[in-house]
Amino acid sequence: MFDTEIEMSILFEKFLKANFGNTYLKECQGLFGIPDFVFYAKQNDEVSIISFELKLKDWKRAAKQAFRYKSFSNVAYVVLSSRNVKAALNNIDFFEKYNIGLAKFGNDCDFEILFKPESIKPYSENLNSKLIETIGINRKKAKNFELFIG
Amino acid sequence: MKVFHQTGHNIKWNIDSFNEGVGDGLIYSPINIDADKLLGLDLKLKSTGFLDPQLYLLNQAKGSIETYPYFPGNLKSDFATPDLDNDNINLAKLCIDYQLKNDFKYLVIPTKYNAENPTNYLIQCTDYFVIPFCEYAKEVNKDKKILLSVIVKGIMLTDDEKRNEILNWITGHQNVDGVYLIFENNFASKQIKDFDFLFNALRLIKILKDNQMEVHIGYCNTEALLYSLAMPDSVTIGSYENLRSFGIRRFQETDNSPMRSPNARLYSSKLLQWVDYGYIQPMKTLVENYADYFDESPYNPLTNFKPDYNWQFKKTEPYKHYFYVFNKQIKSLSEDQFDRIENLKINIKTSRNLFNKIESSVLLDDDSDGSHLQHWFNVINAFQKEIS
């Protein structure tokens, strides 16, 4: 299992790249909180944003951070190390209540979604526009992103 | 109970606010305003306030403090604590003369900061500051009251022996009329959530009041409401976080490390909390009548400015809003201690209910939620029991 969040983050990045494409930003600043990863998918004129907060443990703190990301994202996920996911699972209704995604991730790149949230309109139009501006006219294609959206 | 503006960077905001009738006076900060500029300010602005002499670190030339005649570096370039053995009288004269020239309401005896709490600290403070200041003040001043600056460290509150020691020391000076009390705040959270700290702060204030001392509490955040229950003479309002929480870093010359800008926050007297503006948008979407959770004021960005108002911690409106709202909140407190206590308990209960409503859909972080309120409530109950 992961010893540090950096270790977890490095592997998660590889996992994202391999399965969903290069359409992501890492530790994007200047928004509301700093998500570990912001994954984006462009379809016609629409950009879907999925943010991820990675944590070895402390699901509640992660959920509070993930909630902030809904200001600029359509979906926000807490990704916990597989070893420490039990406490969060026992509180799955908390994730449902606030419509925050929950997933577990292990060092074999085993990723499982435990609660898939509904896509929402980001709370802050300003922050969402700012993020889309940062993404710019990137032509990279995302794949399989529907997997994250309920 | 009076409300003083704890000034610092952007004193203009405080002056504007004071001129609009908010607050009872200003506490001036030498590291942020040149000595001559302060001398040139309207006497009406100064006769209601006082100087925070800021000799906390003696010879650290932070900001504009070196423009002050009593700055130790102006007496001797490498001035150090032992130099106070010989220069204490001179320093006291220069400091008092400067304060008298400004015609402040009070004369304030400075204090020195110590990271540790050495055993001879209070003796040194007496020798270096209290005795020479009181003696010179007796010579040149007939009517102004004298306040003693005291930095209260956490350990002085929570350790019975140390608390008694500081209380005995403060109350042991015949010519001192009151105290400019500064609670050092080393907490990581934006609100103080420590029962022992808050409860003992109330006890300390009460004992000082029982000893007929004027008690002016500096560097207050919203816990000023809690302190008010011990019936001090004044509390403060301040703009930036470092004016609502005392930390020595603000006075260190070498503190040029890049500071991460905090997010702008909006104070709510109904929630007894500063809410990160980032939560305003989710509240707008998810909470019915979200604007009702905040107060009306000429500065409230929610009701007075365009929807695309640029929230930034450096902008004046959220602070002027706080000055306006918090001053009003303090002024509405009952003069009767028991009513004041009961009313604050009711307010806390109401705030907690409002937080429950918000958090049924908006997940707030620990610095915007109501988690400090349960601690406040426990402190009030303990204090109420003790004084009953």
C-alpha cells in the first residue's frame, strides 16, 4: 500500500493517463481549494470537469475539500487508498447527501467507484469559466469519462 | 463597552469607518504609520484612542517603527535587552513625551515579548518599563490614565500558578489604571476552539475587573463577544487576520516570507462566523434565502455590488462590513452581565440551528462552519456556574 500521498498521486496519474487520456491538470491553483487532479472532457462546445481529491485516510477532510471543487466542477471525487476506505464506506450516506463521489485506489492500479455522483452545473460560473480558460483550446481527447458521471 | 479599531495596514479603512460612526476610537500601530504622519493626524481622531507602542521585539526595525523617537535603535544602533538597565528612563521619557504630544486618551506602558516565559520576565518588565514609565508619567502627566500592555501567553492562562503570578503582577502597580491585554494566539484554526484557553481568559478578565482595573482587550476576533461576558471595558475590531489575532511574526523584521493570500470572508452576526466567500455561490444555489444568513450594511457585497463582485482578501468592503456589523453587535449587548450571558447563549443556539440548515446541503470546512460554537457554549456555562 501507499506510504505517502505523493506515491499515490504518481500512480493515480499513470492510471488516469492510461485509461482516460491526457486531458487533466495537476494541482490546479487559483480556484476554490487545490484539487489533486482536474480531468476534463470536451464534447461539442461543452466541457465536463471532474475533480479528484486523493487521500490516504481522513475521508471527512477529503469530502470537505471535494465539496469545494463543485464550485468549478460538474463532479468531484474523493479517492481513498484501498486500505483505509472502510470508514468512508460506513458513511456512504454522507457522500450521497452532498453528492460527492467516492472511489478507492490501490497500488495495483485497482480503481473502484463506490459512489458515483450526479453531474451538476458548477456553483460558480466565474470559477468554471476561469478553469475552462486555463484548459484553453487543447485538442487532446478524453476517453471513458462517462465512467465517472452518474 | 467600547470598541476600538485595532489598526495596521490600511489604517484609512479604520479612519473612514470611525468617521462614519463605527467604533469608539483607534489603537495606533507604529510599524504601519510614520511617527510624523501620526503626529499630523487630526487630534479628534487621537483623543479617543491610544498607541500600541510595539516594543515587543525592542530593536527590530519593522516597518516604520524606527521613525519613532523612542525606538531603541535610535538610542543606540545595536540596542539589546541589557541596555535597558541604563536606558530605561530615557526610553520611558521619549515614549511618554511622544504619546502626550499626540494627546491620546491613555498613556500606554510598552512590554517586551519573550518566546519562552523566563522566570525573571515580570521583574524585568517592572524594572525596564513599569517603574520608569510611572515615575516619569507622575512628573509630566496629571490626568491621563495609564494602561499597562501585557501579552498573555497560553500557558499563563491554563497554568494556575502562572495565571496567579501574572494577575498579581498586573494588579500590583499602584499607578496603573488599567491593562491593554493581548492574548497570544498560536492556534492553527481561524477561531479559537480551546475550552481551557477561553474559559481562563474570561476568568482572568473578571479578576482584573474585580480589582477595579480598566480592561482593554486587543487583537480580538469574534471571540470578543465571549470576552464581553467578563465585562471588560473594550474589545477591538480589525481588518486583516493578523489584527484579529496576536502573533509575534507580524513584528519580526525578517518576516518577508511569501504569505499565501487567504480567501476573502464575509462576517455574519447571525452565524457568529466569517464565511469563506467560496461558499456563497453554493449557498446561493442550495440554500433558500441564502442572503438572509448575512447582515445588511452599506458594504455587504452580496446586496450592494454587482453579482460579479471581485472577492479578494485585500478589498475593503468585507472588512468595513465587519466593522459595521460587529460594532453594532457589541453595542447591542446588555449592560447587565447575566442578561448578556443569557442572550449570547440564545444567539449561539440560533447560530447552530442556522448552521444545521446550511449544512443540510452545503458542506462547510472547519474554518467556516459553526464548530467553535459548541466550545463557546461550554465556556459560557462553566463561567456562568463560577460567577453564580
